[in-house]
Amino acid sequence: MPGAFLYTGDFISTLTIFLRYSRLMDIQLHPSGVSGSIRVPASKSQTIRALLLATFAGGVSVIYNPLDSQDTRSCIDACKAFGADIQLDDQTSSLTVMAPLSFPSSLAIDCGNSGTTLYLAMGLAATCTSAVTFTGDAQLRARPVGPLLQSLIDLGATVTYPGDNPRVGYPPFTIQGPLTGGSTEIICHTSQYLSSLLLACPLATAETRISVPLLNERPYVHLTRSWLDQQGIRYTTDLEMSRFTLQGNQQYHPFSATIAGDYSSASFFICAPAIAGGTITIEGLDPEDPQGDREILQIVKQMGCTVSWKADHAVTITSPGKGKLTGGSFDLNAIPDALPVLAATACFAQGTTVLGNVPQARIKETDRIAVMRANLSACGAQVEEREDALIIHGNGTLQGGICHGYDDHRVIMAMAIASLGCEHPLHITGIDAVGVTFPSFFTLLNTIVDTEKESVL
């Protein structure tokens, strides 16, 4: 997709108003109020699901308004490795996906930093007889996938590892089908384990029964189920989603779909007025979308912000005033990606905020519980770390200083938003990872900064 990664130019253009950089991909941000209107990029989760399903659907599918980011490009590369032909139409902002007539006998997929691509493609790879080798960058190779691999083995797939001393349960590995169905039990510390099985098992040769004694991040499974429902896939489950039965020998069909705005990306701009004061309108969000991070609107509302929906999928967030938020206790099990920005937001509230029941935040691109405690503490916050939680004792502000990006896009963006309310400038080392999901983040942030305040410059 041309244009998305002319990153240096986009980055430098944002510096003209409120950023200064000390070396490439480090920035120094200054406190500022916020105001204005933005449109956030499309959903990463929805884009990746659409691409993979189109690759296994047969025929030609069209995806409108897809997200262009490093993660979705990794997914496009994976789909092309399976044999799909994918073409961009700039005029309609769409991707046309022509599914392969057959899969190569063997193929290798480098998922880069995209955990979503890795997890979801693993299950679909097990439905064909190709030998599919998966790898990724250093962060991805450190992410555990053992439970999903074991379930695929339970259901008929073969898994092998390269070399004499492999790290069992981690990439790289090779999966080979076919998936024959049967029964498996899987503990889902990440919902993507279950989503992978749900996408794959309709293509198995026989019925599949899945038992799920633990399921984190439930909204993402609802999102996957919405795709199954649109495709007419036959399955049953209970209210707790603890058991699934999927009929075998089903197939996916070509489709056209428009990808809605990404609530995970929007979360940073939802929290911006809460931190800095002011009002922001965000366009392109569907109030009925199954994305779990939609819940962040209710959280900032509980903390004191005003949230109002307008026509044409636009939502306006208004702050009660800088430093006037109220702390609270929030269960983030369903929305772990919101932990970094909500931790930053909690520093600008009065009183204690508990962000709990989110142990899976430790197995994302980084251990986000540990790195957010380190970053916020370096900026003067009082933060306690628990095995599955952060406890922030807010006093309405942060001091600023120096913090680290940890090569984690959500940590970088959370600290960038935190800088708006700091007493002094905030220097963030290493920001290039924002391109993983949100290449235009700093460009959009530039558009909502209150440039009339002298402290911005």
C-alpha cells in the first residue's frame, strides 16, 4: 500500500508545532491542552481476520477501508505466501483478495511483530496439507503459543521444530495438516488461541468439540464469532463460551466488507482530553461494533468525562478539567490493550485507581505491567505492581522527564498522550514501533494539540 511508510517525512512534519527530536526516532514532547476532530485508522483485528478469511474463502473478496500498518502488512505477506493475489485500489481504498486455487506444498511465513497474524494463521495453516513454517521478530519469538499448538495436535495436525534444541511452544515451528477434528481442551490466557481454533475448525474433516476452562479477552471472541455468523458457519456454544461444537466440512465464501474504525487506536485520543483537558471528537467509530475496547468510553465517563455520540459515527469526549478526574477500580480482563493508556490516565486522577484482572498484559509485545510501572514511576507517579494489576495513586499530574518506548507501540503512544498533562517536557526514547498498528499516530496527535499555549513550543 503506497504512502503509508513514508514515515520519516510524516514524523518530521509533526515536529513543526510540538515535537523536538534529539536523535532519529526519539522525541521530546511538551505539555498542552487538546481540541479538535480526528478520524482514527481502521481496526487491526478486523482487517487481519478479513484478510485471512478471504484467503481461505475461494474466489474474490473485497475489503474496504483496511488498516495499513506493519502488522497488517505482515498479514498480507502471510496471505500471499499461502498463494493469494492481493491488489490495492487507491481510488476505492480497498484490497481485492483472490484466493489461491491450491496451496503450495511448503511455505514459510514471517509474521514480523504481528501476534494476531501468527495466532490466527496457525489454525488455518493446520487445515491444509502444506508444511507451513512460522517465525517472526525477536518479540514474537518470545510469545508463548504452546497451548494452541497442543490443541492443533489434538485435532490432527503435526507440529515440528527446527534444530536439535528447539524452544518448544515458541516460534519457529512448522505446522502441517489436515485438521481432522475431534476434541480438545485449551486454557486461553489470550483469546487469540480460541479465535484461531474457531476460524480453523469449520474446515476440519469432522466435527470439533472445544472445552475452554479459562478465557481472557472475551470481546475478541465475539468479534471472531461475528465473522463466523456472517459466513453462515454452523456451531454451538454456551453463554459462558466454555464449550464449542463446530461442524466439519464447511467452507468460507467470498465477501465484501468495510472495516470500521479501531477502538484500540482511538483509546489514546479518548484519553487525551481526560489527561490534558479539552474536548475531542473522534469520527469513524461504530457504537455497535463488537470490539472490546469500546468499553474505554465508559471508563473515562466513570472517571468524570462527558461522552456523547453524534450522527455519522462520531463521539465527543469532554474533560471535567485537567487534574479533576476521579480514580476507580476497573477490570481490564476483556480489554488488556487499554492498560498502558489507562495507567497513564490514572496518574491525572485524584485518588487510587486499580487496573486489575489483566495477567495477560505481561505476555504482549512487552510485560506491559512492568514497563508502565517503570515509565510512570520515572515521571514521578506512585505506582504499585501486582501479578495481574497496576495500582496508581494519582494526584492529578505527572512531572515529565525521560521514559522508554520498549519497542512497544502501545507503551509509546500511552506515554506520548501522558506528556500532554505533564508539568515538564517528556522525552521518549525509541518511538518507531508505533508503525506496527498506527503509523499516523503522531501526525494525528499534532492536529489536536492546542497550539495557542506557549508551553507547546
